[in-house]
Amino acid sequence: MLSIVGGGIITILVTIAVEVLRRPKLRLVLAPAVNATYEPGRPAKRGRYLYIDLVNQPLPWLARWMSRSAALQCTGFITFHHLDGQKFFSGQMPVRFSRSPEPVPLHFVIGDKTGTILDPSRMNVDSRMDIYPGERTPLDVAAKFDSEDEVYGWSNLSYFSVPPWRNPDWKLPRGRFLVAVSISSSGQKCEGLFRLLNEAGPNDFRLELTQRGDRANA
């Protein structure tokens, strides 16, 4: 009887351990900045964009005979802080995953007529993404345009701002700031903290790892 009970307990514990191991394991890491140029008529001639990658880590090699689960419907928010940890803005900026569709109308041409179609799936304020094991996807943090001193937090809201691409609710002056990122998926939460530098020319606009003592107050 004891061996039967013991075997049942071991089976249950192994099943639990396997399920815990297969759960998505998310991590936030720095991603390269991207420079872009635009044609005349766009809201800027040049732009520089900062990103953070969300990674769903693969299983340890000893457990590769299994497969880790995908992180489904990842979503989250970003907050900006002074270096002393105090919030720069009172609110939270919804995360935009860079590979999600831009929330702009779809343009079409039929013969000599043109028109637009509003796709409700593109108009969401929050952005959601599935991250499969071993994959990573970038999420937008901030953008800087032309020779302007100010930078702007970048989200789906940036496409509807006035002036275009420069949402005044997420306008940051020259200086150094902390960027706190929080991602939720399948009941899990992944958080990361980074430094944003906006002190010199456009190419010096960048993200860095935090230093000892950096913390973001709630």
C-alpha cells in the first residue's frame, strides 16, 4: 500500500514539475536602436527609435525533448521615471509591439477611385502578441525626430497625436531617465528597468542597462 501511495505522489510531483518547467519564461533585453528616413510630406525627415526585446527563453538543453509553451496575448505598459525613481508622468503608456499592425486606415485604389477602410483590429490602444519558445519580438519605447531636443514615448497613441508622431502626453526633455517595462501573459508578469539617455545628438539617444541603486517608484 505504501509503495502504491508513494508511486502516486511521485507521479503527481513529476507532472507538476514538468508543467512548471514548460511554462513560458519571459525576459526583457536591450535591442539595437533603428534609424529611419522618410519621404517629403511625412511628419519628419529622420527618426531614431529605441526598442526592448521580449524573449521567451527556450528550455534548458537537458529538457529539449519537451517543448516550452508559447506566451500568449502578451500585453503591458511602460512608465518613465526620473533617476531618483519618481515618476515623470502620472500615467502608464500602453506597450506597442513593433511587429503588430500600425493603427492606421487601409488605403485602396479601384480604377480611378481611392478610399480608406478602418480595420477595428488595428485601432486598439493596447498591442498584443504571442511569443513562441526561443523567439523574441521588439517592443517600442521612444522616438526622436530630426534635430529636435525632445523625445516621445512611442505607442499606438502616437499615430493619432497632434502634432503627428509627437504625443505631448509622453514628451521627454533632454536628460536621463529610467524606463520601467511590465509585461503580462497567461497569469505571469515580466518586468525590466533600463536607462534612457537623451543628452546629445540624435545618435546618442539610446537605452542602457541600469546602474546599481537604480529603482523606479510605483
